[in-house]
Amino acid sequence: QFDFVDQSIVVDLEKIVYILVYKHYLDFYIREDDSIKIYRMRETMQCIQEQLKDTNMFSLVRAGNLLNLKYVKSINRKGFVSVAANVTKRSFQLSDSRKTQFMSDYMRYRGGGI
């Protein structure tokens, strides 16, 4: 269960596409049927990462951008990670400092382990 600004709801973790920091809030982009709904929470990214760490489903591409690895569609040589979930498509620039960890997390998630 997550306590968002407007409401507390139980969220299927597989439906969280990504989480972004926005003006001292976290915006959760959650897939609902054929759309993405944004829920806002007053929390730190570090706290959410701690809550989600045992799922092995999420990884930071850079500070403030936590992706659900299920929705990663491609990673190009220039370090752009493409995410797609039905109606939303977005690319994130992978930071140099996060590249090794992100790739390790992604390979582990996909079953390729490092």
C-alpha cells in the first residue's frame, strides 16, 4: 500500500512503469488499463528504493529516475534507455555513474545474471 497525496491505495508493483522526483515529491507513473495515471507522494527516492529493493524489479537510471525493468524495451550505445507501456513511450539518459549498476540489475532481472 502506498500513501499518495490524495489517497492511499494498494498498487500492483508490476503496474508501476517508473517513478520520478518532481519538486520534492515522487510521481508514480502507473499503468491502468490502456492509460498511465500519475500519483504523487511526499517521500524520498531513497525510502522508496529501500521498500522496493527486494523485488529486483526496479533500478535507477540517474538520480531521481527509478524504472521498472519490466518496461525497458531497449538500451542504445549512447546510454538511452527506452521504456514502453502501452500508451506511453519515453527515453531516459543513463548516467555514467549508474551505468554499471543499471546494466547489472537489468541482466539479473532478465535472467542473465552477472
